[in-house]
Amino acid sequence: MDAALAVDRQTQVAFLLRLADDHLILGHRLSEWCGHAPMLEEDLAMPNIALDLIGQARALYHYAGEVEGRGRSEDDLAFLRQEREYLNCLMVERPNGDFAHTMLRQFWFAAFMHAFWESASTSTDETLAGIAAKAVKETAYHIRHCGEWVIRLGDGTEESARRLKAAAQVLSPYLDELFDGDEVTAAISAAGIAPDPAALRPAFERTVSRVFSEAFLDMPVPAWPQIGGRSGRHTEAMGFLLTELQYMQRTYPGAVW
Amino acid sequence: MSATRGRPGGDSTPLWPAGHLPHKGGDQPVAWLSPITNIEERAVRERLLISPLVGEMAGRPEGGDVGQDVTTQDDRRRRRAFAAASSVPDPEIPCVTVADLGILRSVEIVDGVAVARVTPTYSGCPAVLAIELAVEASLLDAGFDARIERVMSPAWTTDWITAEGREKLREYGIAPPSKASSSIRSLFGQAQVDCPRCGSAETERLSEFGSTACKALYRCTACREPFDYFKCI
């Protein structure tokens, strides 16, 4: 079935950009650890995960540009939009904080994305299914790696457990946005292109509770959800992030190499 | 093409006397067709006429000579284009070619243009563009107008690495991926990674993420050597 026929083009582009922006922004945040990680293995691991995310983002931007049909390349979409045009969820743009905060955010994101990609690999949209089939395996590595760290920190020293618990507290208001639905997600899931995010909650919770029980960590009490990224309303961190991300293209417009 | 390779009927002496079976690695000359077939194209066969393995064996059951194909001019051009494209080495693991890795999906001649379909490996592999450029350059070198198409679906998996490619990886010191990555469970089951140097199964994972996006770092507890493991996806 031709996915382009099942939903209008604008909806499909918005859906793809949300997904791509999540991956680009989180990949950018993770890359900030390069050279600053607490040990050499982590200094390799975090940029490696960042590469996976940015690679997934590239494939999605490329496809979004094709669907949009206005001749925008993946670089145009990644680097030449205004803050309000980015549609990533708020969790991924949060500053890295400490190592526990970074790892827990990555673990939660991976746990969500794994369920998402697994379902999207049978998408009616063949291109998305191809991207998903690869991403689901890569995401499985991220879950394992970050999950091991969550357990190590939670079951580690008093200090590491305290930091992980604090991270869970700070991050929990941003979780709901992952599962939030609107007319875009409704149209996309009705067309069989991607799952309804709300339906992924049980799978997410299974993955998380397995790791949290080993980490002696409780899921934080649900807090008032922080949302807005999907419609381009971001936290104050986003402007600073984009300033750095877009620096080259803003300073040397059209630069290629 | 190495200068030491004799070409039957060509300008150098065959590497072994008639009646003796060639040994491993010694029978490449057979990759060339008989001097009276397609000599104008000097087309390389995609498969060796006889198996490259050592020993006495029947040709057909071993995937040897399957008989002469009736080839057309287009077919020969396509084969020549495929041979040119498939000889491109991976930029990060030069011991294997893009064909060994299963990255090169097909080469077709469309309206006189050689169209190579290439599939990216890991999403984050920075070599994707380099590979596409190298395949294009190789086709141009071989005298074709070339175009590269990137294929996203179906997604590449390490299962597509050929048996020959896996053997080359092992010889290079990289443990090839364990087979059957079709389910997530098998990705994380008790996959046994054998040391590519001493063959021992007594190995341990040092780091999930290694020198490139596609590799993890392992250590052999028998010979104590660290080594790369080509991750299964």
C-alpha cells in the first residue's frame, strides 16, 4: 500500500520530522560527552550511540525531504530551521546533567524507541519499515548498555544511587510526552504507518521495571507532565543547543565539504 | 589484477603443471574464461569455475562449473560492471569488499548507465558515503556511466555477509558476527564469540562499543589477546 495516499503529505512530514528531531537532538546531546566521559569505554560508547541516533535521523530527514517534495535536503532540515520548527520532545533537549541523568534518559528513550521500532518494522510505509528494521536492533544494544549502567549505578554506592534517584525524579515529568497523542499520531497510526504511542506504554514499562527492580529503584510518582515540543514549544535549553548545532551553517551559509 | 596470475593461453606460464590440483589460493587463473570465449571482453566470471578449496572434489556439488551460459552483450556488460563494483574494499575494514559484506545489492545496466544499488549497514556508519563514492569511482574507471542508488528496505543484516567474507574477517583478526540475527533474542542470547587468533571459546566482552560503529571489543582469556567482534544486527 502506498503510505503517501493514506495520509496527507503534511501530516506525514510532521510525523517524520518529530521522529527525526528526537534522534538528532538526543544524538547531539550525547555527542557533548565525547572527550568528557568518566572512562575510555564510555567515551567510545556514548559517541557510538550518538552516531546511531544521528544516522537514524539522517535517514528520516532524507525521507521527510523526499515526501515533502520541496527540494529540502537532510542538511537543510537538520540545520536550517528555526527553533519553533523543531518538533522533538522536551526530554531529549534537556542539558546532559550528570552521568546518571544522561544514562537514565538514554535508557528510557531506548526502551520507548525499541517498542516503537519493533512495531514500525511492519509499517505499511516500506521505507519506514526498512529504517525501523535496522534501528530496532541498534536500539536493543542501547537498552542493554544503558540498562546495565542504570543497574550498576542504582545498585552501586550510596552516592551513585542518590544521583540516579535524583535523575529519575527530574526526568519523570518529561516521560508522558513520549506517549502523547494528537491528530498527527492518530492519522499515522490509523494508516498503519506507525504505532499509536500510547499503546507502547506496557512494553516500555515491562523493560523499565525489569531493570529498575535490579537497580533497587522505584518508578517516581507521576508528576505534572511537561509537553510542548511536538508543536514547537521548547524549553530554554533549546535555543542554546541550536546555537551550537547550527553554528557552522549560520556562520558560513551553504558551506559543504 | 596481480601480475603473477597466469592467464590460460595468455602471455605467462600456468602456475601448476597439468593434472595437478591447485592448492588453496592458487587457482585464481581459472577465474578467466577460456581464451576462445569472450576474449574481446575479457569478462571475469562471478564464480570460479572450480572451487577454491584444497583437495579432490567434484565440480558440480561444490558449486563449481555449472556449464557455459549463453550470454548476450548486455549480460557481459552487466557482469563486467558487477565485477568492477564488487571489487571495492570497505573503507574501514579493507580486507573485505562491499560484495563480501552484502552492501552491494545489485548492478544493472539501465539505458546504458550502470546502476549500483547499495544498502547502508549500521545507521550511524560514517563510511556510507565513502562506500558509495568508491563504488561509483570504480564503475567510472571501468568505463561505465554510473549511478548509485541507496536502498533502505529491506534493511541490511550481518546475515548477508558471505561465507567468504566471514572467513576473511576472521583471518584479519575480527571475529565475524554470530549467525541468525532475525530475532532480538538471538542478538543477546548466549552468543559464543570465538577468538579469531587461537579459536578458543573462552572470551569476554570488554566493551559493547569498539573502534567503529559495527564492532565491539572482546578479549580472549586463553591467549589473552584483545580483538574486535563484528556486532550482529
